[in-house]
Amino acid sequence: MSLDFRLVVDRGAFRLDLALAVAPGEVVALLGPNGAGKSTALRALAGLTPLTDGHIRWDGRDLHTLPPESRPTGMVFQEYLLFPHLSALDNVAFGPRSHGASRAGSRRTAALWLERVGLAGQAGERPGRLSGGQAQRVALARALAVDPSLLLLDEPLAALDAHTRLEIRSALRRHLADFPGATVMVTHDPLDAMVLADRLVVIEGGTIVQEGGPAEIARRPRTDYVARLVGLNLYRGTGSDRAVKLEALTLATADRVEGPAHVAFPPSAVALYRTRPDGSPRNLWEGVIDGLEQHGDNIRVRLTGPLDAAADVTPAAVAALDLTPGARVWVSVKATETRAYPA
Amino acid sequence: MTATIATGLCLVFGVPLAWFLARVDFRGRRLVRALVTVPLVLPPVVGGVALLLVLGRNGLAGRWLDAAFGLTLPFTTAGVVLAEAFVAMPFLVISVEGALRAADPRYEEAAATLGASRWTVFRRVTLPMIMPGVVAGAVLCWARALGEFGATITFAGNFPGKTQTMPLAVYLALETDPDAAIVLSLVLLAVSVAVLALLRDRWVSTS
């Protein structure tokens, strides 16, 4: 029993084409920049956008031939789309009622789900009177109340403020852990994806560019987008033994790699000097400061030169080294802080 | 009285027609929309003539109706209702279609993912969301039907107790008994003002 699908959707010049299998109980996050086709994929799974080609199968049964109302899916929309004229209870009861439950039966199911998401006290409220976090939980309860095999979440936390988000994220994680079916979630927030999903699938330009566990993706990004997402410097070159030859220079690495390879290192592993440092670390080059920006407690320095890179330094170091845009600095990275892996 | 029945008739046919115009993309939609709004620009007397030509005893459809069911519409109470509905329908259709276009179709999609059939979606999601538009349209429609003169007198005539409507009675009374005409006019004025005042409240409370 599992979900497997191949979605092909043509939209003018844009073509979405991705194939994936999701096990029951598994949470897969589709991650990607705007316009990558994440939401289109989710709509296609729900039956709201027709497939140009491909299939959706659950437990060997074809779902792509069914209209949206006959698919065993529950969907949480980005703006929740709670029916404004119905109370929270009736919103949740809408699904069971549409599936043929009696009025009283569907209300009992709805009350149970509202209690599970901790909103038993808000059952009679109209959506307009609920806070963002409460509305999100009602939307989740409404999707789960139809007892779906496939749960679809479209940017489930995007509409929440930072504080509520933290709270709802951990609550959502608990509900997803209890959910026995397959879950496909769309997000552009790497943190949401890493916390909530068992597996990340990165989509760019309508196709899958990388997939794997959160730790794997964070350690070994394969595209600039993923690298930026997880905050790493990423380069592509040719490996030979413990070095990767890039266009302008060769980086010494701790890992042994042969042939086409990626090298990645975090901005915190980059050290900056005003004068050429003694003891010559193996990876040293002269760069130009392109810009400075606040990044947490540190300052992130954007560098150009033979290699575009980001470096994190303390505000004190910025002052002591007199780092200003346009200044030339020596840049070094310890080989032991880099990671090299086949491309 | 006939205005109310005419409004009911408009609701039964007008709301589905508006839904069709707003949500289904079909060939000739512009033509249908133009036909629906024709009574709005047509002088009502011309509308009455058109109705007579189509549904009159010797009209295109009227002849057939007469032969098959022994049904004649002109110069009957049913004829009055029909004439009023014909003239008042555009107000309802335009108002409801506007409300449908303004309503977010994603709510309907959400309802579909919850297992609701098209009819359930319309009844439990779409209709409640466009209700202010339907009410506004129905009131305008009713007001137009109430004041209808031209199409009614052309198509249904002016038989007291059968096809005589308020405006027709006023017109007749003006020639025989001016005082009665003034009283009738005042009644019509009061009813119209009351309805429009209610409608305005509705608009204010929903906006």
C-alpha cells in the first residue's frame, strides 16, 4: 500500500514532470523556489489541475481518472479557505457530511477532530473570528476529518507569524506522525521542510533536482538554490584525490573524490585577513568585498573575486579589519571544514 | 402579487443561467448574455409585441402550445407573470452573475476536495457566499416587475381582476377617478421606498 505517481502538466512553455513514490506514514516535502511547479503538483494530485500525462496510483488503484470529490485526499490550502458562512464545527463537518454521514454523525466526527487539534472551545466561531493559528488548525482538522489516504498540505505555515509558526509547527508534526496515510507537503521554507518531513524533494523548473533525507540535503546540496537554502557555499569542479579543481583555483578538501565533484563549506568556515596570513593555509585567495548584511548575531560578508563566497564574521571583526564594500581581503578556508562529493 | 410570482420565476431560471454565464465557458456565451440583457434596453412595449409574436395565439410557439395543451398565455394572469419576468429577469441575472464572478472559486475547489458533488458545492458553498447578490438582484427584479407597464398591457391587456396590475390601474384611474389614482400611486411609492430602504440596509451590512 503506497502512493506512486508521475505528474506531467503542460502550461504554455512550462512543463512539470515529476515521478515519486510515497510510503504510508511517510511525509514528503516538495521544496523549491517560486514558480518551480510545487503548487501545480499538489493541485494535480488533488485533481484540481488536469494531468497532461502520467498517473496517480494508491494501493494499485488509479486515482488520476477520478474527479476531485471522489479521490481519497484531504487538502490544507495555503490561505486555509475555511467557508466564511459556516462555524468552525460545520467547516470540519462539511467533509464527513459530503461523504454521506448524517448531520449528527458528521458533527460528532467534527467535534472529535476539533478536540484533537485543541479547539473544542471554538467550535461555534465563524472563521473570521479565529486567529491565524486557530484557522490553520481548523483547516487541518477539516482535511483529516474525511479520513483521507493522502494528505496534501500547501504551504501550511506560510500565513502565520513567527511565534505562532513555532507552536503550530510542532503541533503539526505530532498530527503528521499520527497520520497513517501518505503526506505530500509543499513549502519554500527549509526549516518547515526539515522539521516536518521524512524526505525532501527539491524541484526547480518543473523537475526534481535533488531528493533525500533532511540531513543528507543539508550536508550535500546539489544546486545553488539548495545551497543557499541551507546556507552553504557550493562549487562544482573536477576532483582528483584530496582536491577539487575549480575554474579559477583548486580547493584542497578533506574528502577524497575523483571526477566531477561538488565542494561545499559553511560561511562560518571562511576566515578573512587584511594582510596575507602567515603559516599559509592551503586554501587562500584574494577577494573583494561585495556587500555586508546582518545575519543572526554575525555579519555575512559577500565576496567576489576568483570565487564568489559568503563569510560569517563577528561585528567586532568587521570593525577591527575595517571591512567595507570594495575592500580587498585575503580569504582562507580550512580543508577540514570542506565537504567534497561526486556531482 | 404577480410581481412576486414573476420574481420567483426569475430566481428559478435566472440563478442557474447566471451560474452558467459566470462559470461555464461555452461558445456563444456573449450572444446568450446579449439576449439576456436585451429586455433592459428594449422599450417594454416592443418586448410585449415580441412576446405576442412568439407566444400569441398565432405566434411561433403559442400556436403549438395551444394545439398541444390548449394553453393560451396572452391576456391571462400567467401572461402578466411572463411579461413581468421577461422584463425583470436581466436585473437578477446581471446581479447574480456579478456576485458569482466576485466569489473566489477556490472555495469551491476546497469543497470538492472534501468530497462534495457539484450540486452540494453550489448549494452549501456557492449559494450562501453569493446570497447578498441574489437578494439584491431579487429585490431589483421584484421592483421592476411591480412597476411594469408596457410589456404587460401589450401582451396581457388590462382586464380588472385578471390581468390588471397596479400601474395599469393607476393609468386607468387617472382618466376616470383622479383621487383613486393618487391613492394607488402613493401606495406604490410607499412600497417602493420601503423595499429600496431594506435593500440599502442589506448592502450596507454586507459591505
